Amino acid sequence: MSDRKYKTTMMLRLCGEMTTKSRGIRQQFNRRLVQNIRDALKRAGIDAKVSDQWYRIDVRTDDKRAMEVASRIFGIQAASWTRAYQWESLDDVVEIGSELFADRVAGKTFAVRTRRAGHREEIPFTSVDVDRALGTKLVEAGGEVDLDDHQVRVGIEVRKDGVFFFDDEVLGVAGLPNGVEGRALALLSGGFDSAVAAWTMMRRGVDMDFLFFNLAGPPQERAVKEVGQRLCERWAFGYAPRLHVVDFRPMIAEMQDKVDGHYWQALLKRLMMRAGQAIAEKKGYPALITGESCGQVSSQTLMNLAAIGAPITTGIIRPLVGMNKEEIIERSRLVGTHDLSSQVPEFCSLDGGRPVVNAKAADIDEREALVDLELLQELVERRETYTILEMDDEEVPNVQVTKIPEGAMILDLRGERDFERWAFDGAINMPLERAMDQVGLLPKEATYLFYCEVGLKSAFLAEQMARMGYEAYSFSGGVPKLKRL
């Protein structure tokens, strides 16, 4: 074998679904898959030459890390390290195969598995011809044929311009290449469900951007960003996924102030869908992806799911709707987000009593009419958008205090009626909607303390001002705690 030249090639077998497409669609799919492979290898720092053989994709590289990367690219059924040789006759193929595998099969069971690819009419022998001829040689070398339960697999792919020898295949995740089905917006909470739901649709060829509703401040936001980064680093190739972050704490406070607690869970989901639809319409996403599973929690009963989504015109896709929690958690291990998702802090401030589980659309419509949807739109417009793979850790100052900072200007973010009923001594009334428009005009040399009903609106505004360079604080616990001073 020393005088025979070969090339080390990682051969990628395409998902069977791709091969059933019409020629034009198949060309689009192959082009996108090659683009995704190149992007994935580049991100991993792997120098490689990728070539589309129509029926296979060849990757020329000596970097063994390429195999693990390939196993995470949607559209790939399996990957094999091969040695590629030139051949002129069946005898060449049998001779090379014998020299490569004779020592390996001695005293073991084996099976020869040959396939012909490409222009088969230009190959003057069949796969069975190779199996029989090489099998005979390997039996003479001390091997024993066992087609069902063998110890050594002799894999061969014959093309008109070369023959590829391999043994083991590493299975990929199949599916369709990222991007061939367009782009959608996934609601990402950081928990097990939402990440797995997004991955499931990515596997079906959907490029995914993400929408996160911040309900619990910086710790929750940091944790969710980590989940999003892990998901996209491992699976999102060929494009730059984005993360939209909407701080929803003012909307929570608005809802808690005006709506009976039994409907908080269902109404919150409706408001999130409203916000998602607003972004989808502006950015051109045809669908929202959620991690809801029928019956898992109160807001995900069949009746509630129907009622929550009733007025939403953007498509809502729930890929996990029929899955058990245990199945979802197990799938998160494959996705690679399990450990991070298990550490994402839960938002537990919506304790409004026994939640409704059989709401009608009209019931939620009635409660939705009580809250300020202009505030919802304002929060959507003020969202922050990140390129996920370029996000850096952002340190948000701790704005929560339980004492009045010396010399601070105290601003009450509640409505005028609440302010007239009770206000902290020396406080100035500046309702949240007006404050959001004017905070950038306040002098930076002053110190500011905000308070509100329960501390959600004030935390939202103080953190925004801190990012702008202000010394701003939120009184933790809101008016109830402030009254005790």
C-alpha cells in the first residue's frame, strides 16, 4: 500500500428527505447545507475544503474535530472518515480493500457493505460484485462473514473517480439544513421547554431568532442569554441569530394592579403573544415558536391555549404540545442546554390565587381591555436586540435598595390618583409612561430613587438609567415596604 496515494476525506451522507426533493429545491438545499458546513467548521477553527458531490458532501481535512462538528449540522444523516483512492478495475478495489482490512478481520466476524454513487452506468461492476470478491479475500485472511452481527464493518463507496473505504459511521441529527424553511421567532424563557422547542424547529430547516420577556431582572436575563448562546453555538449555522429582549416588568405591574389574580397567568401569556406578534409583523417573521405542552401548567390547558391565541394573527407553532416533561428534559440533554436551563431562576411573583384553567377567549379579552396596551407597545419599541453569537457579559449595577440614599431625588412612578392617596414625604409624581420619555433629560449629577406599587416598574427604570450612566436606584418591595420606614 505504500505506493498507493490516498486522501483523507470526511464523507457526509445527506438526510433521506433531501434526496426526495425536486432538482431545483434540492440544489437550494445543497447550497445552503454547504454554506452551513463551512460556517460550522470556520467557527470551530477547522481548515477544510468542502465540495458538493450532489449525493454526498466531501470534507477534506485532517482535523479530527470535524466529525463532532458535522454531527451537529442539520441535514446530515451520517459522517465517516474515509481513505479515498483512484481505481481502474474491480481488481483494484478488491486489492486495496484486502490490504486495508485483512489484518483487522483476522479472527473476527465481518461484513462488506458496498454502495455505488453518482454515475453508476460508468462503473463496470455492481456492489454485489465487490461484496463477493472482497469478502472472499477477507475470508482467506482469517475473517468470518456475518452480515447480521459482525465485529468489523468494511464500508465502501465506489464513484467513477474514486473509491472510498471506511468502517464506522457517526450518526448525525438528520433534519433539513438551517434556513431552507425561512426564519421564525421563538419565545425563549431559558427553561427546558423553550430551548427544545426552538431546536425542534431549527431541525426542520427554520433559522431562529429569539424573544425573551424579562420578568425578574438582570439575573434572569443573564441566564437566558447563556442558554441562547449555548443553543446557537451548537446548532445555528449559516446565519447570525438575534435575541430581542423586552423588559416586561412594567406590564406585570400594570396587570397586577388592574386585573383579578385568577387571570394573571393566562393574561400574561396573551400579552406576550401580542408583543411577539408586534415584533413578527415589523420584522417579517411568519410564525412564533413556543415551548408550550398541553396540560403541563395552568396556562397550557387546551382551553387556555385556545383562548390565549384566539386573536393572534401570526402563526403560533407549538412543536412540543404532545410531549411529556420527561421527554422534553431528556431531549434537552441532546440539545446541550439541560444544565444551563436547570439553573435559570424561576419567576414566582404571579401568586394571584387559584389560576383559571378553562378560560374563554372573551374572558381574556375582557381582562386585556383593562390594561394599557400602549404601554405594551412602548416596551416592545424599547426592546434591546443582540446578535447572539457576539453577546458579551453585561454587568448591570445592583439598583435595589431598602434605604433612602442620602440626597436622592425621590420619584413616584404610580398614577396621579395613587399618588394623591399616599406618597412618600418629598416625592415627586412622575407616572411611568412620562418617566420613560423624560429620563434621558434629567441631569446626571443628581442621585435618583424610584418607587412604585411593588418595585417592578422602578427596577425597570432604574436599570435603564444605570445603563445610561445615571446613579439611580429602585426601592425594593415598592410602596408596602416604603410605608414601614
